[in-house]
Amino acid sequence: MSHQSDLIASDILAYLKQHENKDLLRFITCGNVDDGKSTLIGRLLHDSKLIFEDQLAAIAKDSKKYNTTDEEIDLALLVDGLQAEREQGITIDVAYRYFSTDKRKFIIADCPGHEQYTRNMATGASTCDLAIILIDARYGVQTQTRRHSYIVSLLGIKHVVVAVNKMDLVEFGQARFDEIKAQYLEFAKQLSIEDIRFVPISALRGDNVVTASERTPWYDGGTLMSLLESVEVSRDARLEAFRFPVQYVNRPNLDFRGFCGTVAAGRVHPGDEIVALPSGKRSKVKAIVTFEGDQPTAFTGQAVTLTLEDEIDISRGDLIVRASDAPPHVAQAFDAHVVWMNEAPLQPGKEYQFKLGGKAIYGRVRAIEHRIDVNTLQHVPAEQLALNEIARVTIDVTAPVVFDAYSQCRGTGNFIIIDRLSNATAGAGMVLAPATGSAQTTAAADIAAMSELERLRAFEVEMNGLVRKYFPHWGAKDISSRD
């Protein structure tokens, strides 16, 4: 392997330091089956000089064995690792690959194009900043193109590169490229995607992937790699308020009690006044502890441990916010978009477990407001939700939960649904807003109204809900009510 950086051979420490300071971009490749997603990733790895010679030899041997690309080396085999994937020439599982250039580090999620694996695609896209939508130049915008584009929009990905692939099969015609561009832009008018760019490529032959192609003189834009290196991505830029979901309470000895987690949004400094939700208790940040020692600040994406000046009651699943920031919502019912991932349909009224942040809580889907037809984006009435379908629903849970709208903060606005019998992940959701008529509201009154719950731990409220549900003859009072 000839690495793209000569510095690694001359000064490894300087290379590692340079590498550490590079920006990281997470992106996903998606599109219809056989559009060339795995081949594109293989081409990016190959042309970035990140493939060892023995790997290349093995791929060349396997290319002859599976005979998927005639005389060409099938670079898709670098990504498709499952035996079933290689035999069928498709992607089934979500494959993650890492590579870097002189300007940036990248993590790629290669997701399946088959409709039956749409749930895998939604999983892969959930952590990405950018999406590459591949379109076969021969067929144009297909059903899965629309489905994946809608899911990308739903998951809050604001940057999309539409790569019109297999241009070599349409003789690199500008008219065909412009036609597909017009088709996609017409559909995208209905989506919430702020930045859409187009590039004509041939992943198999390398045109406009890493190096500019002489066969597209009419295209004056950058290569796919240059677009990936230059796009400006700011995660959770819509919310500047501090959000810190508590994942673990660290108590190694009697003298230390810290709250571990990853900053979902904003930043915090020692001395800042904070509020723990849903209890509403207040304190101040004493220190920001990391493996490398105490830090003067913690910002979005950092995994840290916070210690507080007061011994207040905070448990896993609670949310720490800055007192001076706009508060999140606190409610027992909320509206959300749900992508259903289970063979068994989602049924309103059935009890599921919901995991939002670090908090696990039981609840039910009160109603399916409508199912969304991803081809037309029309709202369709539905009584249940089948595998891979998307709907807007209203959810009731047994105790107050703290959240932001997903469009404002991914880390505090997403959740998963777990089937209680099989313990399988049944669905993924994006919170929209508190449900209409929910007992708790959205503004600063959320924190003020917490006074009655200050002495109650979250598990006590949940236990009370279970007792009232399964043992109504005990006559237990509703301790979560504020009336």
C-alpha cells in the first residue's frame, strides 16, 4: 500500500498529531439496489491508496470467482463481506468503513438498497451528517431513491450529494444527466434538505470519483471526493442550549460522585448553574472530568464526567441542562415520526418499551395519525404499521420524559421502540412535539412546575404508574399529577 501521506514514513508522531486534528465527516451511501453503492466505496478506498497489495490480489481473485464485473476488478467486494452478499451481488448488512485524506477523516455507512432492508438503511443514516444518493443513469429516479431521500430528510441530514452513477453506460451524455437532475430536484421540493449537489460518475471506472474525468468536459463542478472534503457540516447547530443525557452514575469511592455521558448539544463550564430534569433540582458544575484530566469546557460530542457542588439526586436517564438556557419539553405524551423495523406490525394500544436518551420507560402508541407514502409523500390513513413503513403517531408513556424536537437536537429527540416479549428493536422514532392536550407544557413553566416532583425519583413515578395499572384495587394515588 502506498499511503496518501508521505509524512507517515518520515515522522510518525507528526503524522498522528496531524491526523488527530482533522475534521471527521460521517456519511452514508444509499439508493436503489445495484446502483453501485458498494463499488463506489471500494473506489474511494482504492483511489485513496488505502488498500494493501494482498487485499487487492484477493479481490482480483474473488472477482474472477463471482464474475460480477467481467474483466474489471470488483471493488464492491471490499465492502460486501457476507457470503450471501458476494454470491448475490447485493448489500444486506450495514457496512462501516473508515478512510482519510490529507484534509479530512471519514466514516462511511454502506447501506442496502433492497426495500426489505430499509430498516438497516435508517439505522445507518441515524448518525450521519451527509448522504450520497446514488442513481443509475439508465433508470433515473426510482422508488427506493424517493424512499431513501425521504428517510434522509426525516433523519435531519441537511447535506446530500446526488451521484449519477454508470454514466459510462449512457456514453457520458449531458442531456441524460440534466434530465435526472431535474427529476430529483422536482421531488426534493417536498423535502427538508438544504444543500443538494450533483456529480456525474462511473464508480467502476473511477470517473469524477477522486480524479476529474476527461469524458465529462461539460461538467465544471468538483469531483465527489472534493465535495466530501469541502462540505461544511455543523452538527446540532440549531440548538445552542446545553443538553447532557446522563448515561452512568460513577461512584468509585465515597469521595467521588460523577455523572457520565456525551454532550448532546451546547457547551458547559465549571461554575455554570444547571438543572436536573425531570426532578427540577438545581446545582452548579464543580468540575469537568476526563481521562486526560479536568477540562475548562465541554462541548457537543465530547464524552465527559460532570461533578456537581451539591449532592442532588440524579439517575441514569435524567437530563442535565443549563439553568439559563431555554428548557426542553417535559411531558407524558408526545407526537413523533416512527420508522417501523419489525416483522410484526405496530399496533396502537399494545405496550412497548421506549428508550429515549438513557431512559427506558413503558408506554403505548395512542393513535396512528397517518402513514406516509414515501413515493408521493401523501398522508394515508392506517390502523397499524407494517415493516419499513413510516408514520406520524402519538405516544403515551407511564412517567414524564424530557425531550427536544428531533429537528432541534438529535441526541434528545430520538428514541427506539422495543418489543417487550422478544426484546427486539421494533422501531425508531423522531420526536416532533408534546402531544396536544398533554398535561405538561413546553416553556419555562416546565421547570417551575416540577416543584411537586422534586422529592420523587423517576423510578418511583414509573412504579406508581405500574401499580395503578395492574393493581387498581389498591387505590394508589397518581403521584405524577400536578392538579
